[in-house]
Amino acid sequence: MEDARKESESRSERLEDIFAALEKKRNHLIAWDEKTVRQLLEYVKVLSGEKLLVIFKGGMEREVTMS
């Protein structure tokens, strides 16, 4: 049980690090890395013309507003 909790915390911390890095790159062009994207994402759902719901492997979700 403790191992599962530690793994979940580690995954959450890693995702927060990823979100922080992506936020810093928001207005900068970056290279698309298909392999990395496929490792991190389960799928992306379009909610509206301005909003996406990004579902990461492991079930974490993040709503993103496009600008």
C-alpha cells in the first residue's frame, strides 16, 4: 500500500514538473517529439473551440485553454 502511495506521489510530482516546464514554453516554439507525447498522453479531448482536456497515462487530467 505504501509503495502505491509513493508511486502516485512521484507521478503527481513529475506531472507538476512537466506542467511548469510547459507553462514556461507557452509562447515559444518547441520541437514536437512524437515518442515523448505517446509516452505521456492517453488522449486529448476537444471540449470547445478554446478548451482541451488532456488525459495523461495513469488517469491524471488537465484542462487547457488555448489562446
